[in-house]
Amino acid sequence: MADSATSFQGRFFEDFQLEDVYRSRFGRTVTEADNQLFTHLTLNSNPLHFDAVYTSKTRWGKILVNSTFTLALIVGMSVSDVSENAVANLGWEDVKLPNPVFVGDTLYCETVVLGKRESRTYPEAGIVQVRSRGINQDGKVVIDFTRSVMVYKKDSAPHHDQFPAIKGEPDPM
């Protein structure tokens, strides 16, 4: 049995090196439910995201996946590599959407480390800047952006191990 203390729990500030490249372990296929729920939760009223009759008459010919869902998905896919030990996200810049995403597309995330520096205001953390790209099953880039994240240093991070003890059983660890 793997002990949580020895399993991967994200990168800390010291772990990032310039030009390191991280690729998502799995792809994620976008479903109609994903797009509908996200679109309606965020009150996006553009029919390109939910009206098949309307979109059949557009240049796309079918429903487009909400681009902010695409951003959220690719950021989420990068969390284990980039921000699992974040103090805070500081910003997303230069978001570009060079190709559309449709229901049924499978997306992958590739992230490269662009820079890192010590935080001037939080000595327990540093600032990491990365560029992430969402790439579909055909190798087309569907989103490209930079992101700045404040990440804990190893010795200052809160502990992850919060697994509850099972009542009436000794701890196997």
C-alpha cells in the first residue's frame, strides 16, 4: 500500500526549473453535459453554446463549447503539476483561442515553466509563471495562455495528509 507521505503531492516552489515541460497524464473528453452545465451556471446567454438549430446556421454548423469552460478545464488539468501547492493564483494573461472546441473533443494540457522568483511579500512562497496550452485529439491548439501562481516552499506548506482514521481499526501506517 502506498503511503500518502511518499506519493506525489504536487510541486513546491523549489521543484520548478525554467523550461521544464509538464504534460497531462490523461486527456479529457468534453461532454454535452459539461458544456450545458457550465454555460447555464455562468449565465452565458450566447446561443452558440446551447441552441443546435441556431448553430446549424452558423459557420460552425454545431454547438461550440464555452471558451471559459475550456480555460477552466485546462487550468484544472495543470493543477497537479503547477498549483496543487499554491497559496494563490495571481493571474491569467494573453489568453488566445486559436481553434474551436466541440462536444466530443478530447483535450490535453501541456505546460512550460517560463520563470520563477522569490515572493517579496510572502517569504514562505515564490512566484512561478507558466504557459499552458490545451491541445485537442487532432494536435490543434485550442487555448494558449500564461499564468502566474504563488506557490509554497516545501518547508512552509500546510500538510496534505488529512485522511480520517477509520473508527475501530488500527492505523495501518
